Amino acid sequence: MENAAQPQLAPIIPAPAPEQRTAARDWSLAHRIVFRFVCVYFLLYMLPDPPGRLDLVDVIPGGSYVANAYGGLWHKLAPWVAIHIFHLSGKATTYFPTGSGDTTLDYIENLLFAIFAAMATVVWSLADRRRQDYRLLHSWLRLAVRYTLAFTMFTYGFAKVFPLQFQPPGFQKLTEPYGAFSPMGVLWSFMGASLAYTIFGGLCEVVGGTLLLFRRTTTLGAMVSFGVLLNIALLNFCYDVPVKLYSANLVLMAIFLAAPDVRRLLNFLVRNHRLKPVPPGRRCMGIGALVFQVLFVGYFLYVEIDGGWTAYKETYINPKRPPLYGLYDVESFKRNGQELPLLVTDKTLWKKVSIEYPGYFSIRLMDDLAKGYNAEYDAAKNTVTLSEREDKSRKSVLAYSRPDGDHVVLEGALGSDPVSIRLRKVDTSKFLLLNRGFHWINELPFNR
């Protein structure tokens, strides 16, 4: 079959986009102006800056040095704008680890990208007003957007294929009243409750990213990625996940990649017109460029898959467990030698204890408020040192013992008060969320 060509990796010198090969006429003025803005905006956005947002420079070994130097410029400009233009102060003007991509400075940076892109568009339009098209530059921009989007899809996709981003609800979540969940907590618990669905979502992202690597499947990859990313963006917006800016920009990248074929797709899907085949572009990639491209993609995939598998083994196959691993109900609580009644009104008493991860010790007070401690275990002395997470200098040392297989006794000083706390281990396999399982046949809905 002479027309059955195998998919090939996108060339380093990219072929013209589909609509560029079929329409040789000049671009309209509006088309040229919009392209100039989009080109500058995407270049600013895709260049290295904050952690948590993937860029191609940072992917290259040693590229982090360039990324950190460039990102430092924005980390000076954005706070200056926040303080002197928007008259902000405090945390809103400071970069610090938050896990959020929607901080005040993130919004200011994104606004600056748009402003600089608009200013550059004006200058560019005046200086280059005689040019009638940007076909070659468009092809290069598509290549950069494709790889940025593809690698981002791989990063988030493999974090779900190896279910690390969403994990089964832990002891603390299993005992938390549903009404105390944040919207984001609901989403994380919903996803983590079904590892099969989490893996499926990750596979969809990986498939979308893989299709973007090949020139002939770019449009299909953009369509798959758009569907996946639109759902993710809506979840972020509707469940108040602080990645709204990033996910929205990724959706815009997918739209940009699919845009050249939108008219052809509408003619086929809506107007029921027969599509004419698009002539293939010139193959301009030499052996050296092909080797570089394969190694570049292969290196990134190796890092993602190897890192994901290693983290998966540490999380699910050979997890590190603290000596007191388990979920416990508090049976009795003695303070200063006096046993206290476990009343809901006494907000200082412990109700439940969750010990799931090394270095972390969580309690739930009688009013269901959760409180966490940093924990250091001394297996030789059978002691655990708890330090306040807000003030690590405030420490309490408790000795632990096991009267039998179902109980743990903690004795020592909690703050300045001597305490003796008796805990009874809870069988977590009896939680309905964990043991309900999958059923092909349901005579009646089981909705609780």
C-alpha cells in the first residue's frame, strides 16, 4: 500500500502546517496581528520561570541553570509590580513554596505576559508591516508548543498511570466528616478512591501527548488533549484547585494546535463534505537531527517512567511504615494522673490517632478538628518525639508500648502535662469506601 505511511517524529525543521500547505494566499491583517500576539505570548509563557510549570529548557540536562537565571528576572519584576503598581504587601508579594499555581504573583506574571505580548505586537506590526505571512515562524512555534504540551501531558499522565498524584484516602480522610472536606479534598478523595479510573485518566493524557509527537497525528493529538485538558480545567475551576491559570493556558495551547484544521474538520463533521488529502510537507530532517530528537524525547520519557515506577514501588509495593502504623481510637486519656471523660465539649482531648507516614503523626480532637505533628521515632527506646508543625521547638516525648496486638499505650509529657493515652487499633478494611469493591450485577443501587 503505497499511501500507508508510518507516523514519523516531527522534523526539527518543521513542515508547514496543514492549512499553510493548502492555502498559499497572503494572510489577512487580522490574521497577522493575532499571530504576532499569540507568538509572543506563548514564547513568554513557555520560557522557564516558576517551578511546577514545565518548559523545554529545563528538560535539557543542565538547562536548569538557564531556567533559574531567566526565572529570577520575573521573580524580581512581578513582586515590584505587586508592590508599586497594585500597592500590595505581605505574602501576596513574596515567592514561597505553596503548591499553588494561582497565587497573586502568578496572576501578575500572566498579566505581564499578556501586556508585553500586546506591546510587542504593536512594535512588530509597525516594523514588519510589509510581510504578508509568517508560515515558517508559525511552523516553528507549533513545534515548540507541541513539545511543551506533549511533555506536560506525559508529566501529569504518568503521575496517574503510576497512581501518585491521587492515592487512596488515608486514615485521616477516612475519619474526617464529609462536611469538613474542602472542594479540592472531595476531588482528591474521589479520584483516589478508584485507582482504575485514575490510571485511565493518566492513559488518556499519555495518549494525547504521544500523538502530539508525530507531525501527521498532531491534529488528533490536539483534539484528544483538548478534551482531556478541558475536563481537567473545569475540575480545577469547579473544585477550587489552584492550578486554574496553568490548565487554562494548556487548553489554549491545544486550541492553537488544532486551529489550522478546524475548518476542514467542520466541513467533514458538520457539513458532511469529503476532505481532500493534504500534500505531505518536505522532509528536512537529517540523521543528526533525528538522533537528537529521538534521544531528547527518549531521555524525557525515561526520566518520567523510571521516576514514576520508583515512586510507585516506594508508595505501594515496599512502603516505609512508621513503628506505630495504623488508625486508632482513643479508649482512655489520663492527664496529671487523672482519667478524663471523653466528652465532645473538651476540645483538648484526643479522639482518634492516624499514623500512616514516617515523620508524621496526626490526631483528631473531640470536636473533629485535625492536628498534625512532626514525628521522630527511636526504635531502641520505644519513644516518639512529637514537635508542633507551627513551632518545631515545642516538643513532647512519649514512650509507647503494646499490651496486646490491638492496643498501644502512650506515656510521657504532652507539653508540660504528664499523660497516659490508651489507643485501640481500628480495622480499616471494614470501611465501606475500601471494601465495597466492584460489582457487575447490582439488583438495587448501593448509594450511601
